[in-house]
Amino acid sequence: MVFLSEPPPTQADLHFSLFGFPVRISPWFWGVSILMGIRSGGPQELLTWVGVVFVSILVHELGHALAMRYFGWNARITLYAFGGMAAYESNSAMQQGQNSPRSQILISLAGPAAGFVLAGLVVAAIYATNRSFYFFFTTIGQGPYLDNPQLILLVRYMLFVNVLWGLVNLLPVYPLDGGQVSRELFMLFNPRRGIVQSLWLSVIASGAAAVFGLMLMESLYVGLMFGFLAYSSYQTLQAYLRGGYGGGRGW
Ligand SMILES: [Zn+2]
């Protein structure tokens, strides 16, 4: 995640393997997902929300992990606090993988792309069952398909989380996926000043997103989140100019 570093392993961690990738779910993941969905309504709605967030973030990280494997690295997936991460396995020899701007950009894009594919599958399923796409966006309780409000909610959440999550992640903001892409692109065009330019873009883009969130969306959450990212991008910029940037991948 962006705000907190990866938490140490606990007894309450959930471990399993997915397509050969070790997956660890921190208890913080459930806590924050519940907090974010607490206003969704009753317990059934909350359960649907948490399930959608779980599947969506897992699929996003799986996209990164599959791309890492494609380029020759072992990966592991961790879901914690506000999101997830796919990291290179510490035992994987970095020399074996392709570490090029192209592979880094494709690994970063693979997360949002996996979410867009999942959203596309949901849309395909709607058409496959001969339902109107618009019915999912009319008010629940009106229209001819009143049979299953939970299904309607599931579809709305799936599209909302996967499309929005992907788009937000593509903003050129550190340490989001778009920030990694922007860093690689700036460095391709300007190896000497690329990182500084991409960090300035990150400060400006996250600052603009914070203002947009506060003023237009009237969302304190979005405002605070991007305000924090603008601040941390500025801190990273200062640290880099002093010569102490460590790097890192989140979300
Ligand atoms: Zn990502």
C-alpha cells in the first residue's frame, strides 16, 4: 500500500497459492475494506463490497505477478491495509529476469489491465444473460429485474472498483502504477533528469487530484489521500535531490 509499509507476518494472516504465486492476506486488509464499505448499507451489502474489493485487488496484483513471471521473475502477492502489492520474490535472482524499461512499463500496466479485463468479463456476462446493461444503473427497486438486488449491487461494485481502481492507478503519481510508467518514460527520454521530472509531475498530478477530490467530488478521503501522495512525492523528490532515493513499488 501507499500509506503503510508491508506489515510483519501475524497469526491472523491468510496464506494460499494462486497460479503458483504465494499469496498473503493481512488482517489489516479486511479491516480497511470493511471501513471503506461500512456506509454501503446492511451486512449483506457490506459482504458483497468486501468480496468485490478482495477479488478485484487480487486480480490486479495477479496481473502484475503474471507479467513479472513472463519476464522471468518469481513473484509473491500481499494484500494489506489499503490495497495490495506484487513483489519480486527475494529468492529470485534478479539477473534472470529482464530488467528493461519495456518490462517495467508492461509489469506496471498489467495490474490495471487485469482489472479492465475483469470489468470487461462482467459486461460480457451481462450481455450473455440477455440483460440490459442500463438496468444495472437504474435505481434498485424500479424496472423489470427486481429479482436480485444483490446481483445488481455485485455488478455495480465490480465495474466501479475495477474501472475506477485501474484509472486512479494510471495517474502519473508515485507510487501508483502510473507513477512507475511515468518514471520509466521520462528516464527513456532524459536519463539524467528523468526521475526529477517524473517526481515533479507526481507532485503536480497528485496535488491536482487532491484539489479535484476536495472541490469537485467533495470527498475528504480522496483529498487526503492525494494530498498525502503529493506530500510524499515532494519528500521523495527532496530525498532524491540529496542523493538518497531508494525506490519502491506499491499498489
Ligand atoms: Zn498496481
